[in-house]
Amino acid sequence: GDVPLTVFQTLPVDGIIIVSSPQELVGMIVGKAVQMAEMMKVPILGIVENMSYVLCPDCGKHINVFGDSHVDETGKKYHLPVLAKMPLNPEFAKEADAGMIETFAGDYLDGAADAVAKLLK
């Protein structure tokens, strides 16, 4: 789209993380993002799947609200690591809305944080 292209053309970008969701059609959108990043010679650190599942508070089961995940297949197709599968979590949203996301006690994004840390070394 126009916004990512403008960012790539006007700001120094050392790398990007592509954020997807579980729907099968999103794989096509990820493909377009990969093509644009490659065209602009911007490294892709990996993929994060947002809204991957809801964790049942009673039994701990993963409930795939938006259908089965396709992020692993998409990652393999484009030779990209899957850095995280973010659940729908009301507490995460609550902390973000309060501007206190750094206080959230969760390890969902550790893989993404590690990828960024490697880039900064």
C-alpha cells in the first residue's frame, strides 16, 4: 500500500516484522508485503500472528475464534520465522489502553523481541 511504501522511501528502516491474522486469505496479503519489502531491500525479521486464539480461562484450551492458523505454512512459503502467535487477551488490551503495556506479564512477544535485539547488535 501507499503508507508502507512511503515509510520505506522516506525513513531509514533496518527491518520489519509482518503482522498477520489466522484467516487463510491473509497469506496473500503477507505475500504482497514480502514482495514490497524485498523490492525495497528491507529485511524481514519474521511474522507475528495477531488474534491467533483465545485461551479458555476454565480449561486452558486454545479456541481458534477466526479459524485454524495458517501462519506456519505462510512462514515456510516465504522462508520467514514465525516469531509469535498472539492470543486475544482482554488483559493485554486493558494494559495497552491504559498506556501500561510494558507492565503486562506475558511472554507472547519474546520471539519478536529477540529478533529485534539481534538486529540492534
